[in-house]
Amino acid sequence: MIVALQRDDHTAREPRPAVREGPLQPVLREYKPQKFGNETFTRDFKAQWFKQYPWLSYSIDRKVGTCYVCSKFMNDNTFTFCNWKKTERLTKHHQSEAHSLAMTKWLEYRQMQRKSSSIISIIDDGHRNYAKRNREVFTCNHRMSLLHCPTKHRSKRP
Ligand SMILES: [Zn+2]
């Protein structure tokens, strides 16, 4: 029994696959300020777009916006966003058919991840309860043996 418990503990300690996945959405003070056309002011990538478009990923190395879902679920890396003036490109991509399909796949993937992580926690709970029960049984047996053992002392009492 003890051997089996130790083996269980060892498996529980093994690293689980990383659950934290998703687009890279760094919130920076400055991304890549640029002037567009004849404009006299600079425009920059806006962190608020992450809220509007949850699939939007920002590559710090390349200084462009990309689509996380199309890249991950459709192997399509063609969408890049680097003209901060043309925000309609984000809307257009957001509404495109291929992208919608990728979004559905992402949703399903996340649901599956949630399900499997809840299964892991059920298994963990099961293991904890099992270990707790074993401890209780042990304590109970231990107490019983203490009660039954000292017969000699009991006979000494008046
Ligand atoms: Zn996309």
C-alpha cells in the first residue's frame, strides 16, 4: 500500500502540459510610432485593440500585429498588420470566413482544455480523498491498538 501511494505521489508531481496559451498581447507605452502619408503626427499600435480583437497578437521582434488563431489553427501566417492607420484591416480580417473558422477551432480547443483540466482536478481530489481516508484508517487502527494494549495497567486500577 505504501509503495503504491509513493508511486501515485511521484506521478502527480510530473509537469503538466502548459495551459497558458494564446496571443502575445504586450501592453507597452510605445510600439512603433510612425507617420503615415502626409500626416504631421505619429500613430502607434494601440493596446486597446487587444480588447477589441482577442485574437490579435503583437510581435515585439517584428513590430507587427498578427493573427494568433489563423496561425495556430489554420497554419496561415499571411495576416500582418503594420499600418496603424488602416484599422479597417483588423475589422475586415475579424469578419473573414477563414478567420471565423479558426476562431471556432480556438473556442473548441479552449473548451477541451478546460474539460481536461477539470478532469485532472477530479483525479487530484480523488487521490487526496483516498490518501485522507488511508490516514484516517491508520489513526483509527492506531487508537484501537492503544485502547486494547495496556490491559496490564487497567488491572492495576482499583
Ligand atoms: Zn485570423
